[in-house]
Amino acid sequence: MSRLKRTIKKNLFTIITLSISMIILLIFLFHGNSVEQLQTIFHNLNAGWMLAAFGTLGLTWLMEGLTNLLLCRHLHPGWTYGRAFMIGMTGLFYSAITPFSTGGQPMQIYYMSKMGMPAGHSAAVISAKTITYQITMMVFSLILLGSELPFFVKNVSNLAFLTVFGIISNILFVVAVILVSVNAGFIYRMLHTVLRWLGKIHAVKEPEKKYESIVAQLDTFHEGFKTMGKSWKLYISVCLITVLQIIVSNSVTYCIYRAFHLNQASLWIMIAAQVFSNMVAAFVPLPGGSGGAEVSFTAFCRVFFGGLLTPALLVWRLLTYYGCIIFGCIFVSVGSRKYVGSPPPEDYTLSDNSKAA
């Protein structure tokens, strides 16, 4: 078997799902639009705002590397920004090409281990990164929920309830992680009882397997925080950077909006639209929320883009999804050749802060 055939066979699922995603995008693009119309629209895009859209993505990736750097250096002071950036792009790339974004975290732990960090420490870093992001996103979403949800309930119809469900699910997950640290036995017994009841009414399939999966995940996060210690300054710093990252990453839609010479909507309402849209797309099991991402963007952003919605959808999807895949693949490939098998210059020892904790 040739090298090309082996590569195709190994990545067959990803190739199929990305092809489906592209077909869905093309259907949205050419439904009701001629090639000539689209050429005219894209030719008149504001170049400055398009550069700003690219800039928001680049800044988002840089901040992803910065949060990883802070967490990694807490355990291993010799960790460099290049390594942290490569790990961040690894998470973004594999999350984009795997169902429910499940591949990002395992691959980050894998590459960190290949770069010399013990598996337990790499899992602790990724666990801390995940839970701090979840907490930050939960608080940010609640602020948006209180300030902007009525607008979207009025203009988006039935999809708004999925946004509320996504926020509630996030809150329950964060609360569960915190409660496990306080009284794991009680939480696990309650979780087991609830899942068994849901299994009896056929709301959950294989409740015992579901229970074991949830417990394993909660234990991983709990052990990760035990390893990281109680450095609140670290977590506050990571959360503050994450707030900026969420704002910047979800500003790309506003930049695209302005690139189409539109200016009636505010930056804040556009950020809310993107956050709510992402929450709906997260329920779609295909890589990148294919199909769901297009539908949710259409639902939440139609009120802003009007007749320019379809070309705006194309630009947004190419930047935020396919751009992430292309640049993620490049950075992961280059970074793995540079850093895998080559430990940082300093010895690997727990930092004084983590020892004290």
C-alpha cells in the first residue's frame, strides 16, 4: 500500500466529514445566489475590516498559547512560549476535525508528554485549562443571557432554548467538579441514582457506562487541580486572559459585518450572537459542528446581515473553521518536528509555588 493510500485510510473519517461540511457550506452559498452576484459582493469587501477579522483570529491563538504557558510554567518553569503555542494549536486543530471536539485534549496531553512533560502533569495542565475556561465561559454567558437573550428570543425563535440549555449544562458541569472536591462520595451516589432513574424512563442509554464515563472525567479534573495546587493568582490571571480571548475570538463576526459595509449593530450584540450560535453548534456531533454551525449562524445573524447573510456565512466559516484547520495543521506539523523529543532547557522540577500548595 502506497504512502498516499495509507494516509487516506488513516484519515478517512476526517476526510469524509470535512467533505460533508464543505458540501453543506456550498449548498448554503449558492442557494439563491449566482456566481456573478457573489463575485460582486466579495470584490466590494472592506479590506481593512477583513484584515481585522484575520487579526482577531491570530490574537486569539496567541492568547491561547499565553494561558497554556502560565499553567505549564507553574509546574515546569522551563516551558517555553513556542511549546505552549504549539499545544494550543494542537487542541484547536484536533477539536476541529473530531466529533464533539473530543480529540483536542487527548492530543494535547499526548504531545506534551512527547515533549518531555510527565503524563500526570500534562493532564493536570489541560484539566486546569479546561475547567478555568468553562468557569469563565459560564460567567460570561450568564452576563450575555441577562443582557441580550430577550433580543434573540424575539428574533431567533425556537433555537434560543438550546442556548439556555447549553448554559445550564455548563453550569451543572462546573458545579459538579467543585462539589466533587468537597464531598465526592455524596455526589457520585446522587449521580448514580439520577442516571439509573433516567435509564428506567429510557432517557439515557446504558446508564452504568455513562456513570463511569462522567466519574472518570470528574476524577481527572479533580486530580488535575490537586496537582496544580491552589495558586489563585495563577487561576485569576488565566481567567482574565480567557475573558479577553472570548471577546476577541467572537468579535470576528463583527469584523465581517463591518467588512460588508454594515454598521447598525453594536459589537456587544454581535459577540452575543456568536457565543449563542456556538452553543447551539456544540450539540452537533460532526467535526466543527458541520451543519449545525451553518444553521445556528443563519438563525442568530440573519437579523444583522439580511440579504448578505449567505456570503457572510461563507467568509465566517472559511476564517473560523477552515482557517483553523489549515493553520493548525501547519503549526502542529512544524511544532512537532521542532519540539517533540526535545525537552526544555531547564530541568523538570515542580515550581516552588506548586510545592507549597
